[in-house]
Amino acid sequence: MSILEKTGQLLEEYALCDHCLGRQFALLGHGFSNDERGKAIKQLLVLESCELALDGKEDARNTLQLIATNGFSKIATETLKEMGVEVKEEEKECYLCQGVFNALDDLARDVTEKLSEFEFESLLIGVKAREDIENREDELRAKFNIKWGESIRCELSREIGKRVSQITNRRVNYERPDILVLMDPFANIVRLQVNSLFVAGRYRKLVRGIPQTKWICRKCRGRGCPSCNWTGKMYQESVEELIAEPLLEMIGGVSTKFHGAGREDVDARVLGSGRPFVIEVKSPKKRLIDLKEAEMKINQRTRGKVEVSNLQFSSKNFVKKIKAEGQAEKLYKVTVEFERDISDEELTKLEKELSGQVIQQLTPLRVSHRRSEKVREKHIYEARVQRKKQNRIEILIRSQGGLYVKELVTGDQGRTTPNISQIVGTPAKCVELDVLDVNIEGC
């Protein structure tokens, strides 16, 4: 059965607009819309029926009547009038879309109005269709054995997306749009899912006593109590807050999330080129901020406690890269104090046995409440020892990321082996710890 014959059967039973007729043949032919496809099919059917009617075929006039009424075709109406046939005016709506395709421009304007308060470069329209309408279309296709159609959701999403893209002069992005528009065009409901903005950089922590991220008070769990001076926090400042708050003010988002390439202890500094990080700003109002200005504002506000550099726009994939455990190479400077004086021979032995060593670390006792209990293997690539006092030394350790340096010094009750206390043969403790470099390929 030809497309024109199938169209005649469809219109005999159902009123179908150009969009909904064309959509039944969406996979046939390329380079034009379902609306154009539906119009073209109806026009061909008008031409064929007109030819047959002029040859005296009465059924052809009936077909023209169907195209005029059930196909909403002005060409068919004008053709019948030219033949002297009166067309009965009937108030009908499309059996499938119920007229929603007539409101595409209005729907696009509603979406554009919602988008107006946000700065964005790309978008994607997602459409929810009524279940009863989708069921109708499925039944129609089964009844007439139609194999070339697409869903009404796909067409609505594409058509509204084209119009919004033209109005806003912003591109449609199917992979990672800045804003996902979720809408129900049948109920005229529009909801925006504004995807996060990611700002990456490096930070240096120049003082001790500041945690990387905000620590909620353990006693009140953030509600506020005398122990935390009613702040809900164990520490009044964190690297996360010092960096994120100025960014949030500039971007105008709802909240932020901090992602770091590992973390340092509260009493450790981060020096050298700093530690890679990403600030994720959720539901951002702005996306095109001046990052040099942002860098300046952050560094002014932190007052010599934290310093950021190399701010740049980033992505979720970059977050995964810097969070991958063991991918980084890190350089530590640790000051170690022993319970007795240490000889030069013992220091030489320590440097030799640490360099190239594979360290086995069972989850340290001090973090066992928040990390899974397992043995982690970490490589020490190089260790250089320098004496400071008879019982105090400074060690530069270049190692695989994720090494627990304090436990490397103490042994953590035998949970880290080998360790510095074990190699030298006397208890040792970490006096000071600094992170001098965090090297991740491509960061």
C-alpha cells in the first residue's frame, strides 16, 4: 500500500494536523520537518484526488472532503470550492496532539521567559507527553501497520528547541547542556534543570590550622552549641569556604561543592605550585565571569591564609580525573623527631630503605571512622634526609598520591609497614608536615 493510500485511510478515521501526519512517516526522506512532510503528502493526495475527480470519480471528491476537514487542508478546501463543492465548516482538533503544535511559538516564548534570568551557552529541551496521547499513537500505528514514525515527544522537543534556540541565539547541546528544560506542553508546565558550573585551579594553604573542607560540629551536627560557639562548625574557616564564597557571590548560584586532588591534614600547609581543586557551583545564574577578577577577589579576602592561581572553567570529567586515587605524584616535606639521638649511619640507612620502597598501609586509626578498612599500597619514589638536630630530621618524600605520611613516621601501631620508626629502631613522631607539590598529568 502506497503512502497516499495509507494517508487516505488514516484521514478517513482520524483528524490529523500536518505535524502528526508527517510524524507517521518521519523516517522516510531527509532534510525536511514532519510539518513539511505532512503538508507535502496532503498536497500530493489533493493533486491525485483532483485528477480522479475531474475524471468523474465520485470517491475522489469524498477524499478531498476528508483532506479538507480531517486534514485541515486549505488547499483541499479551495480545490473543492473551485469545483463548486461546498465544504462544511467543522470545529475539529487533531486526534493525536489536540492542537498543541499550533502553540509552538507560545510555548517557546514561555521557555525563553524562564531562561531569561540565567546566563548560558547551550540548552536542551526535554518533553513529557501525556500517556493517553502516546497510547493513542501506538494504537494508530498498530492498526495501520506504520513502521516509519517517531515519538511525539521527540518532535515536540526538537521543534520547541529550534524556536528557543533561534530566540535566545544559543545552541542545542545533546551531550552536556548548560540548562536542561523539562516541560509538559500539554499542561504548560516548564521546569529548568540548571547544570553546575565548574571552576578549577590550584590553591596554596599558607598557614596551619585550617581544614580543607567545612567540618560540621560533631556535638550538635551543625545546629549550633556552646562547643562550636553556636556556629555549627568545628573550625571557623576552611579552604573550601575561603575560595567558594567569593565565587558564589560573583556567579549567583544556590550552593557550592569542593573537589580536591586529595586532602591535607588541618595542621599541614600546601606550598609550591599548590593543590589542584574544582569548585562546583550549583544552579549558577552567571557563567561568563572574569576569572582573573575572581582570583584577585579570593586572594584579597583570604588575607594571606589561602592563595589561588590558574583559575579556569572546567568540567565534571576533570573532577573525576583529580579525584582518581593514586594518579597524582606528590612531594612532601616532613619534620621528624625521634626519642633519642640518631647517628649519620642510621640516617643513611633510612634514606636508602625509603627510596623505591612500596609501603603497605592498613587504613589509619585516625580515619578509620570514615574510610573503609583495607590495605593500600603506596610507592615512595625518592626520599632525601637532612639533619636538623641530633634527634630531629627533615625528609623530602616524593611518592604516589594517597600516602599517609604521619603513619609512615609512627607506624600507626604496626598498621603501616615498613615505617620510619621501624627502620631506625626507635619511636618517631611527625612534628611538621608540608605538601610541596601535587603533580597530575594534564592538570
